[in-house]
Amino acid sequence: MDLSLSTRTVPGAGGDRTVVEVGGEIDVYTAPKLREQLVELVNDGSYHLVVDMERVDFLDSTGLGVLVGGLKRVRAHEGSLRLVCNQERILKIFRITGLTKVFPIHTSVDEAVNAVD
């Protein structure tokens, strides 16, 4: 399965947020595409990102690594990376790995965009 990516800027309570909508599978084959997108956004000055994972069907350790790398990049610029996920099978991966303590995880894009850092 492929990975689909799209981005848009949304005004939020704490300022503008860049929402990255991700669909499909984030695995060893598709994760580099997501990494490239996150790097490009940070290089272009987008430091407050919301990764919308509502349409993600599968996530492996490579995908988790890309998200952690993205978090490190935005934090280097005093930014934030929030996740939107409401699928139990994906949330379970974050719980098992302890990453629920690292990433703010929201149930909707509106909630994530309006969260204040």
C-alpha cells in the first residue's frame, strides 16, 4: 500500500499550525517519504506541526522513528509536533513503546490545532 501526504496551514489558538494529513501505511518502504516531508516543512520554517494519522492503516518501528526524528527537529526550533490518532490499533503501538509520554496525542485535528504549547 502507498502513503498519501498532504499539508495545509490552519490558524490555531497558539498560532498557525501546519497539518500533515497522512494516509495508508507508514513502514520501512514509505517512511522516507514522510521523513522528507517533515524535514522540508521544518527547513521552510514550519515549527508547529500536527500529524493527522486518522487514515493510517499501519505503523511500524521505522515510522515511529520518523515521528521521533520530526519531534527532535521541531524542538530544536522551540516548536511542537502533535499527533491526531483515534484508532485503537495505532494508539496501542504508542502505549507499548511508551511514546504516549513523548507525543501529545489528540482525537481530532481541531483539538490538536487549538492546544496551546
